Amino acid sequence: MELNELLPYLPVALGVIVGLVAIALLAVGISNSNQADPLADRLADYAGQAEAVANLEDIEMSVPFTQRVVLPIMQAIAAFTTQFTPQKTLEQTQQLLNLAGNPSGLTPGVFWAMRFGALVGMGILFLVIMLSRGPLYTIGGGLFGAVFGYMMPQMWLQSKVTRRQQAIIKALPDALDLMSICVEAGLGFDQAMGKVHEKWDNELALSFGLVLREIQLGKTRREALKSMDESMGISDVTTFTSAIIQADQLGVSISKVLKIQSEQMRVKRRQRAQEKAQQAPIKMMIPMVLLIFPSIWLVLLGPAAVQVYKTFTGSGG
């Protein structure tokens, strides 16, 4: 293939490359933002070793490329976009990040930098791909890519919130059972939460560990539980924390409260399972109507339609 024949495909190739680079930057920003600085960790390790002779340049070059180059770019973009983002929007984004469990230590500024980066990258990608289709398709493709790129990080974050909340709702009854057994065995409420944090490795156990850490740092139990409730946004957790706070204020037995809460949570979980089971036939109707029924009609009525066509057109042998 000659060079002249390859030239029409050059804009498409460049657009694909730009889009892939934008998506790679977003992925790195999601996975590496606001994590512990590996350079500082390595410096601390080397400072504690009397036999270490490596210089600062060697230590710096041992840091991954994403930490040395890509992450500072994302942080610079975040600092720029934060200047033009309303404070209320940043607060709402922070609340959504809290509900998602602060994935990879994201901050509102970095998240909005990801959204604007995806907007520009996907917009350019679709614009270049549609460049050979005419001006109308080019403009439409660019707008579609920009809107899709802008909404993509939001959809990802919302899916993280949904999955986290579902995992907490599923684990809450079993956690309350374990806490009830621990309290009846003589442990305090904080020690019972510590047992859940020690034995399990899920979102609820991590939240319990955060509550205990905040209590150790000086927060009251009431404030720590309210903070945990706000970071989850789940009605079951709100009911549980309210019951514990009231029991603590009124002097009610924590063991009885935990047992009652556990039974209620199990009833709610059973009701949710029954609700999903009742929704299953309705959800199955969509693929059946769109995919299965047309295939059946084609198999059953196809030969008959061919015979009818031949009869009326007189083309039968």
C-alpha cells in the first residue's frame, strides 16, 4: 500500500492514540491519586539503614513513571480545575466520594480533573474518527464523545457507591450477630466492633475500624457513629447507629439492642430477596421479547412466509 493511500487513515490513527492516552491518564489518576508518596517511603527506609549508599537520584529514578510524571500532571490539572468549580459542587463531590469509600484516595479536585480530561480526550477521539464522514458527523461525533467522556467518571463513581452500599447491607446482619455474641460473652461495644474489624475484610469491617480509630483519637462514640452513618448513606445503618446512641444515652442493655437490630436486619434482607425474586419475571420479559421471541417467530413462520410468497408471486416450482 502506497503512502497516498495511507494518508486518509492518519487522522483516525492519531485520534485513537489521543483517546487511549486520555483513558490511560484517567486510569492512572484513579488508581494512584493521593496515595502515600513512595519516594518519601524509600527515603525513610534508606535513612534507617546505615549501610545504604544509594544517592537521591537513584532513589528518585526507582519510583514508577506514573508516580513521577503522570500523577503530578493530574494534580496540576486538579489544582487548575478546582479554581473554576463552585464550592458547593466540590462539597457534593466529596460527599459522593465518601459514599464510595474514597476509592484510591481521590479528592474532588482530582475527580473533576478526570472528568475534564475525559471530556477533552474522548471529544477529540470521536471528532477525529468522524472526520472523514463530513462536517455534520464530525461535529456530532465530537459532541457525543465529549458528553460521554464527561459522564464516564461520574457513572464509574456511582457504580462504586452502589456496590459498596450493597456489600454493607449484605454484611450488616451477620456483623450484628457477631457483635451480639461478643457483648453477651462480656466484651464491650467497642471491643465487639474491633472483633468484626479483626475477623472480616469488607467495607463494613473497614468502617468499624475507622470508627474505633476516631474514638482513639478523641471523638466520642456518638460522633464517630454519626460520621460512619454519613459516609454510608444507608437507612439500615442509620437505624442501627440511632439505636446504639439512644441505648448509650438511656442506659439500655447494648446486648438486647444488638439482638433486636440483628433480627430486624435479617427480616429486611429476606424482604429484599423476596422483592428481587418477584421482579425477576418482569426483567426476563425484556430479553425474551427483544431476542428470544423474534428468533422463535423466524424459525416457525419463516418457511410458511416463503411458501405464501411463492404462492402469490407464482414463482413456485
